[in-house]
Amino acid sequence: MTPQNILNADLHCHSVVSDGTMSPEALAERAKANGVELWALTDHDEIGGQHRAAAAARAHGMHYLTGTEISVTFAGETVHIVGLGFDPDDAAMQQGLRNTRGGREQRAMEMSDSLAKAGIRGAYEGALKFVGNPDLISRTHFARFLVETGVCRETSEVFRKYLTEGKPGYVPHRWASLQDAVAWITSAKGVAVIAHPGRYKFTPNEEYALFTEFKSHGGQAVEVVTGSHSTQEYVKYAETAIEFGLAASRGSDFHSPDESHTDLGTLPFLPGHLTPVWELLEDRIR
Ligand code: AMP
Ligand code: MN
Ligand code: MN
Ligand code: MN
């Protein structure tokens, strides 16, 4: 495959293996129909869908990179690190992700207790109905339950009123360290990518520290064009990519046809002066 910027790559989305609503196979079909040429499924803290996604991509004649999105705690905030092109059978990576997922069950029960105090009962059981992978109960599943029961009209409203810092249902959680997440990915021959940097509530100093430490641990790329960024943020993080010598990634962060504003494969291309992350991963593309 010729490495280039004008490529419909979508290297960030979620299936029922984490908090998406579609199967890996259905996502592959949707990506193909939307013109995606290079695809990665990046479930949260989980690579259990990778072999299915790769097989489905192959069946559609679509190029594929393995993917995941690792939850990390940095400077007291949750940061997401996408991994691309790693060996999905790498034992250290599998164990690290298993440990990261480990706290979710307990956290979910505490979230449910917290929501009960705000008058919303049965949230744990309610959220479980939406869970595709028992190892991966997430805030998104609670959000779907609160929409189903009519507490909120849509999931974004749930996050605004519940489940975020200072709101009922929010339970702080300690995820993986930045250093460990980058090490799992790079040791498994993948490339680590800072996901949607525009979403974090960091001061300029904290953001500088994130990029500096990420680089020092061996991180190589940043999402520039993502469904989570405004057009101004494409420009801002294109400059950040150049400043820190990082390659650039592109991905919709698609979760569900009913919830996601950005569909698979529909974002603008990467700015032409950036090095696309897939150029670093030529020999990992399947
Ligand atoms: P968790 O890993 O359980 O903390 O859940 C994080 C997930 O919640 C993210 O990956 C998003 O899918 C979803 N999420 C977080 N904030 C929002 C928001 N403001 N609106 C919609 N979904 C959100
Ligand atoms: Mn998600
Ligand atoms: Mn994310
Ligand atoms: Mn995501």
C-alpha cells in the first residue's frame, strides 16, 4: 500500500467488545461502505475483537491495523492512548490490559450506589443489559440505561448531568500509568498515539508535560483529525505534532449510529504537511 496523506484511514472506533453498539463484523461492513481504505478497531482496554476485525477487514478487501485505546491516569485526569499495529498475541500487553480492566466491576457498583443516592435505582443491573463484554462495563453503558429509562434524552446529556466529575454517579478511578501503556504498545511492536488531545481539561503546562513525557517514553503519534476535535483543533494539534516531532492519526471515534456525530470514514483528510501514522506502520498493515 502506498503511504500517503490522501487516504481514507479510520483508526479509532469501538465495537460491542467495549462500549460500541455494533459487532466488529458490522463495523467492517459499515467502514467499507463509507469508503474506508485502512481501518483499525480500537476497543477500550481490550483486544479481544482484533482477530475478528482483521478477518472481517480482509473479507472486504480493506487494509487493517490492530488497535486498542488504553485508559491512563496522568496529572489526575483520564487520558486515552491509542495503540496501533501491535502484535495482538503479545502476552505482556494482554496481561497489562487485563489488569487495567480489573477495576471496572467495583467502580460500576460504586457508580450505581452513587446514582441510587441521587434517586436513580437499579443502575448497575440496568447498565449490564447494554454490556457486550462482562469485563468492560463503562460509563457509556450507564448512559444508555439512563436514556432508556427516560432520565435523559441522549447520552451526551447523561454525561453533562451525571457520570462526570462533581456530578452524581461519578467515581474517580486510577487507570494505567502513561509509561506502562506506551511500553505495552511499543514492546508489542506497535505505535502509541495520544487520543483526542483537545478533550482533556489540562492547563498549557500540563499539556506540555503530557506530550513531553509521552515522547520520552517512546510515544510516536497524536490524533489530529478526530470526531472529538473542532476544525480549530485540527490546526492546533497539527502544530503540536510538528512541534513534538510526532506523526499524525485520523479516526472518527465512532461508537453507534444512534449516538455518534461522526460516522466511520467521513472526516477530512490529514493536513498534507504531516507524517501520517500509517507511514510508520507500513510493515504492520494487513
Ligand atoms: P469509561 O472508560 O467507563 O470512563 O467511559 C469513557 C467513555 O464514555 C468514553 O470512551 C466515551 O465513549 C464516553 N464519554 C465520555 N464523555 C462523554 C460525553 N461527554 N458524551 C458522550 N460520551 C462520553
Ligand atoms: Mn468510548
Ligand atoms: Mn477516548
Ligand atoms: Mn474512543
